[in-house]
Amino acid sequence: MFSPKFTITNKILKYVSTIEAVEEVIRQAPILPLWEKEFREDAIVRSVHHGTHIEGNSLMIDEAKDILSGKDVMARARDIQEIINYRNVIDFIDHQSSSGRGREINESTIHKIHSIVVSKILPSDQAGSYRTKQVVIRNSQTGEVTFRPPAPLEVPYLMKEFSSWLSRMTPDEIHPVLQAGIAHHEIVRIHPYIDGNGRIARAVSTLVLFHGGYDIRRFFSLEEYYDRDAQSYYENLQIANSGDLTTWLEYFTYGASVEFERVKEKILRLSKDAKLKDQFGGKQIFLSERQIKIIEYMQDIGYVQNKAFSSLFPDISEDSALRDIKDLIKKGLVKKIGKTKAARYVLAG
């Protein structure tokens, strides 16, 4: 029976506490962007690029973005397909976590993720099918064998045990963030498929976080953290192959805390005044990008006047800027002082 071995260290406690605190800050943020879709698309581009780049995809992030936007890119067909497939995987796990299907992640779910990952890359009879050959993991620079995954005959049994464990785990038994880290490593260790195992491990790990309530509005990309220092990522995975996951879970929870903190700072840039939520009866206020820029200007300068509009928004008319201001006044965020063109607009409160 699968039973992961690890010790809850002070580092793990610290990083998990940071993740929980960030989740709370974002949930309580008084101002969120009307353009959340843009934040999510940015996270998707980063996840897709770094999630494939770490395994040898040669495309740059701008090229990945172009592919996801439907533009033509001159590149190796496999590289392009990997980008498309990983985007489809993200869509799949997003749907799985928000469609009310429950939190169970079983073998069927993992097979489906693999089928998407290798679509038009592997032969169809290998998509969603466990490997039947022995594989080894080699150092890409020296060629040295660094890890020999379990024999193919063991794979179905190991995956059945693992997916059964994952399905029955509750937050009271093991924290969802630790569940995600354990799932990530176990899929890499078993190496159940002939190709695509790293992408599947990262996708399943993210799905576990989503099911556990740690989605922070889908703004994060753990793949970027791994890709920034791929050597450290692979080294920490390899250390855990000894049977003790403690070091790996320290690495995993630290990376999640770093990425979640980055998202928090992005949100707080839009909502610097924690008192605003109390001011609006606990409701979150959704603003356009221009309105957020006006609020930030007032927070920095103290006020804004009509004459500042041309420098703030060189591409729009003064009337358009005034409409944004009037909407902020209507929302109770801003008040007007004076009645002429020299009037000042300041934050209410």
C-alpha cells in the first residue's frame, strides 16, 4: 500500500503558512480587476511555455503566446504541438476542478491527461496507456543513468495504489499542498508512460491544489519556478527517490509560496488600502485597467486633476477619463473637491 514517508519540518510549516496567508489576502482583497481574464491568460502562457521548455521545447515565451493566440509560428511541428497540448491540459484540469465532478483524481483522470499531453505526438495506441518498456533517466550532459524507474510490469499496480491513495486523502490527513507535492513526485518516480511524465506530474499536482481550494483565481504558474532552475528541480526530485520526501516537499512548498507571494503582490498593487473593504461593506469592487491606474495615481500623489489626464492616458479623450472618474465617484471610491476645471479628485474616506 502506498504510504509516503516525510517529516513536517519548520521550513514546510513556514511555507505552507505563507501559502495559506496569501490565499486569505487575495480572497479578502477589496479591489480586483475587471480584466481577471488577462491575468489568467498570462498565467496560462507562463505555465505552457515553462512547462514544456523545461523538457526541451525550444520555443520562446513570445512564440508560445503567438501559438496560443492562433498566429503562425515557424518552428518544429512537435514543439508547436506540445504548446497546444499543454494549453488543452490546463483547460481540462480547470474544467475538472470547476465542473462539480468532485475531488477524486483516479487512473482514468490521469490517463485522460496523458492522452491530451501526447496528442498527435505519440501513436494513438500509446496515448493514455502505461508503458511496456523499461526506461532509464539519464543526465542530459554526461549521459550517466541517474534513475531507473520501476519495471513496466509494476506500473499498473503502483499507479492503482497511488491513485487510490490520492482519491481517499482528505485535508485533515495530509494538507492539500503536501498532497500536491507528493503526487508530483510519485508520478515522476513511477514514470508510468513512455513520454510526457513530467507534464502529467505538474498537471496532476496543480489539479490537486485546485481541488484543495488553493487556486488563487488561477493566476499562478509553478512551472515557471521549476524552469528558472531546472537543475535544482531535477536534483530535488532525485533526492526523494531515496524514499524520504522531506527535502522535496521543502522545495515544493517553498516554490509554491514564492509564486503565491508574487500573485499577492500583483493583486495588492490593485488594492493597496486594506480599509477599503470595510468602507464598502465587505464587497469587492471591480475596476477597469484605467480606473486602477487612476486609483494608483491618487494613492501616490494624493489627488488628480483634469490636466493630468493627457499624461496618464495619452490615447483617450478627457471626456473618457472623466467618465471613469464619475464611475469611481458613483462607487464611492473617489470624491470631487471644487467645481471648476481646477477641481481635484481625491480618494474618499
